[in-house]
Amino acid sequence: MKLKINKYITIALLAALSTSCSDNFLEDKKNYGSVDDSFYQSQEKATWYVNNVYFDYYSAFKSPNQSLVGSFTDVYSKMTEEVGGIQPLINPTITYVNAADGSGYYGGKLEDKINNVPYNRIRDCNSFIAEIDVKGANLDKTFRDQAKGQLYYLRAVQYFDLMKVYGGVPIVTEIQTPNSVNPEIKVPRATVTQVVEQIVKDLDMAASLLPANWAGEYGRVTKGAALAVKSRVLLTYASPLFNKNWDGSNDRWEAALKAGLEAETVLSGAGYGLYGNSAKDWQNMFALGANAFCSEAITTQLLTVTNSNVAMNNSWEKAIRPISQGGTGALEAPKEMIDLFPLADGRRPTAANYDPFLFFLNRDPRFYRTFAFSGAKWDYKENAKPVVWAYTWLDNAKKVYYSDSNNETSPAFVRKMTDVTATNASSFQYSGNDILEYRYAELLLNIAECYAALGQTGNATAYLGRIRKRVGIDAGNNYGIGTLADKYAAIEAVLYERRVELAYEGKRFWDIQRWMLYDNTTLPGTTSGSTISKLGLQPINGTQRTGNYLQYKNTATSADPLTASRASISVDPDAASFQTQLAALATFYTTNFVLAAPPTPMDNVNNAPVQIKFNPNYYIMGLQNTVLSQNPWLTQTIGWKDASGGEGTFNYQD
């Protein structure tokens, strides 16, 4: 069902940490030995073990734009069109090819201490899977099976994240004792196909052992979750990054489609589906509160609002609320994201039908729930100033002033996944919004993409239509999608819809990666590439994320010139008079504002504007020096230097 790490798991973990059994457990982990047999003598203690593994996986997961189990970083989201600001891998002044510059996610050598790194997490899964039926044979079989099912699932998602970063990695499914002379532990990098086969095997096993729902324990992974992740894995495996023949063979696409449809059937039978039937419902599902069940959430990170030793809070609310509301500063939306969203009838914006200055007019209902902008109502518990304003003005000496202390380089900023009942008494620090890590909508998009790649454009359109119908887009012209000419147009339409529906949910980079959308070149040592041309897209390389200050037309004094006139403005998408409010806001903008020229570059190096450049060898990262030197039997990835400076030879498309 869900990724249950808080409330039940965290409390159970901390209770365990206060006992001698837990001390033994941690010491045994430190020494890489088996867990003390007492951990298998009761369901309570075995549950502590399982909960501890969940904790190691997900305790760092506190913001929806983060990814990679264990580390949970937002760096990948910042390399997409969603957020401005140059990151190392898209910095045109830096080139990485040496092992020293490879990704550190893999972790280093097993040392005589507890490190929360991928292969230690895998080891914890392996240990429990191997021992629970032997040392815990006295425990109820259903309990043992469901406990194992969770560990099979967790092992699978860890291997999947390793695969996304490195391609093929060593497959270890048994407990190993570090030994410099034992050849059995010198496991080479498996091919991506072998890794996928192992992941699928684990997820199938998990699905066979896990319940459809957990009675009284909302938050743990379920049968449907295992099958949905299998759909994700096989979709990634079918995509061009790992599939040299993505455009010539249907085998992998058909397997991914089968997995998606199976997951859809199981989940719908267990009470899951798209939440609600309006854009308001779409907004509210991200903030139901009190760890309430959400039918759309296939996997969820449960969080709490309290400040205590066992509390885990969502950091997103505080990070994206503007200064005027008590947050740390708004998350400014690049112009490229503002202009992306469809119009109200589902059509895409064009020069003929869209005014980028009055960007808030006639937009997809999801636009008003994804972004806030000057004049928009954005509530919180202390409701003194629910309308947010962020504009600048100049005095006669050209000194710049900012409304309500909101210095924002964009006329729109992200509001998605916030809670309109959240309190700023502690500056939103203790937000309890759960993170919907895998939504039912994403599963439908996975299925749509498979249909598209198979040339079944009608089925792809139908699944996209379900996504749009839920938020209130009219059914005309296939919900604004139109008639898709061929499979390439259908694939592009799915990728577009993913950008809108899943915006700021940590998914965009992985779509860019698996479709290789930064450039239009062939990958080093492979025959894949040029997907951008086939899909009719423009490379992300060479682009720049930009903003525009919303600026008062006239000069003024240090006093805000619009305090009185803006008092009557409030745009509320829940109001019956919403369209009238938008029209009034458009008049207010036209009367008072311009977009400051020139546009403000969001991507700068040493204060100089730059364009994005992501090198082809970054799609799959190299292993770091430490890993290669301590595991000399491992080969380096093509496009990267090995520990001795030689060329990498590992081909992740084999």
C-alpha cells in the first residue's frame, strides 16, 4: 500500500532503540553478522526489524521533489525545466569523465560501522528473507510471508534506483561476509537485463506474499504497490536509454503494458483509483491530513504535524511559501513551466491563442492548483493575508522595492502539494502533508505510454483522457488532445501530459533520462540516440530557464503604490465568480504592470548567464574511484575513466 515510516514505524523503531535487543541488533549490523536470534522469537521484534529497514530507506524522504531511496536528493529535479539554478551536471563550464567525479550513491567499502548505503540496505533485506522462516519458524506463517513480502519489495526498489543511476550493478541476494581473498564475494556488474530480471522476480514474489490492503496499518506496501513498481521498472527497461531497439521491437513495451494493466486491475479491485472528480479534489488529495487514506496513493510517505522526537515533517510547505506568508521564499516557476500548461479546453498554448503576460487566463484547471501568482488567493490557517502579491517598483532614483518583501524573479510560483489549512505559527516547519510517491495517475500514464509506443494511439488517447476528465477538462476534441497522427506523436503527448500532471513530484528528470531528451546525439559506445528528432522535440541542452519580474509601470516612492487598489482583487479557483475574478485581475495587470525586460536568467555561473549542457555520458553515471579501487573486479561504465585512467568498457545496453 504505502511507504509507512512514520507514526507506527518511527515510534516502533525508537522503542526498539531503547532495548537491549535493539542494541544487539545494531551491534550485529555493525559487525555484519546475523541478527540475534531473539529478533525472530516474536512478531513484535520481527516487526521492529522490518520497520528499521523502512526507516533506513525512507527517513530522509521529506519533500516530493526528492528521489533515490536512502539519500533522497532534489538535485535531479533541479536539472529539469521545473526549477532554475545551475547544478554541476548541467553546468557548461564543467566536464566530468573521471572516476573521481562519478556518482557517490553506490556507497563505499563495507566498514566496521553502520552506513545507510544501498548494499547495506540490501544486506538487511537479504538477512531477514533468509532467516525469518528458519529462526522464526514458530511465528505465524501469514505474518512471516507478509514480512518477507515487504523486504522483497524494498530490495527491488533499491536495485531499481541503483539501475537508474549506474545501469548494471552486482546482484547480491544472499548474506556475504567481507573477505579480501574469498572469490565468491567478487560479484561482477550484472547486465541491465539481469538486474531487471532480478527486480521483477522480487516484485512478483512480493506481490504473491503481500495483502491488497493492511487492516489498521495504512502505510505499508501492498500487492498492488509491488505490481505498480513492476510497471515502472519495465517501462524504464523498454525506454530508449536501456533499449537499443525501442523503435523496432515490441517485446519490452508489451511486457510493460501487461504489467501496467495487471497493476491497474489489482489496485482498482482493492479500492484504488483517481481521487475525486474535480480540480479541487486534485488539489485536496495532496493534503488530506492525519495520514488519511487516499485512493490515488499507491505508495505514500506518511508524515506528521507535531514537533517531537518521533515526528517526521514535510519540508516542502516551508520551502515554497513566500516570505510574506512566513515561508523561506517562494519556489519561482521558470517561464518555460508557466507557458507549458494547456489551455482550459486542453489545447496547447501557441502564439495565436496565448498571451504570456496574462498567463493566468483560460488555463488548464490544474494550472491554478500548481501555481500561485500576484492576485491569487493562497490560504493558510492564519488567514490575515490570503492573497499573495510579488511585484517590484522603482522610485525616481531607480531604487528597487518589492511588495510584501517578496523578491521573486517570476510572476508565478509553485503552490502544488501545499495545505491551505497549514499554520505558519512555526513558519510551516511542522507540516504533516503526506507525500504521494506513486499516484494512480502515474500508473495510467505508464499504460498510456506503452500503448503509444505500440502504435495503439486510440488506447493511449483514452488513458490520457481519463487523466484530463478527472480535473474537469471538457471532452471535446479528445479532451483537447486531438487526433494523434502516429506513435511518435502519441509518445510525445504522453510525455507532455506527465510534465503537467506530475509536475514537481520528482518524476521529470527520470523521464528526460530514459528518453535522452537533453541532446540529440548517440550515446557513447551505443547505437541509441536521436529520440528527440523522432518525437518532434527540441533538445534541453542549449536552453535556459528564465524568469520575469512583474513590475509596476510607473515610478513611485518607497511606499507600495498599489496597496489600496489591489485590496479588491482576489482570484479563487473555488469561487463561483472565478472567471469574473480572472477578468478583473487581467484588467488590473494591464493597468498597472509590465514584465520587466529583459527576462531574468535563472541559470548563471559566476553571475554570468549560461545555457544548460548535460553531457551524454551523464545519462548513466560512472562508479567512483573508491568503489573501483576497493572492488577491482568491477568494470567502469562506457564514457567514464576507470580508477587507472583507462576507458570504461561496461555497456549498459548489452
